[in-house]
Amino acid sequence: MSVYEDFGVRTIINVAGASTRVSGALMPQAVVDAMSDAAKESVSMTDLQAGASRYIAEVTGAEAGYVTAGRLRR
């Protein structure tokens, strides 16, 4: 039984793309695995943001980076 069935919610076929009203986009397994791994430990969010900033700078060539919640506009 899925978590949705537990709540009496039917699943749908999403033909709208990455729309929040239909749960957003499905995540690749690598993303699900990374989220699962991350959920098993606690960290300082300040330290995590600093580490993410260094990584973003490294892969983009920028001086720094910052992770924010945002919306892809098409």
C-alpha cells in the first residue's frame, strides 16, 4: 500500500509537467536516494549552506552560490 492509499487519495497521471498542483515533477531515483541519505543525519543549516555555496562556486566558476526556493518560469 502506498502512502497515498493510506490517506485515501487516488494517484493520477501528471500531464501538466512540473506543476505544484499535481505534486510537482517526479524525482529521479538518484535524488530520492540523496534525500533519503540526508534525512538520516542532522547538520547545521548554516554549515550546509556554506558547503553548498562552495560546491556551486566550484561547478559554475562563480565566486559563490546560494540555494534558494524558486520557481522555474517558462
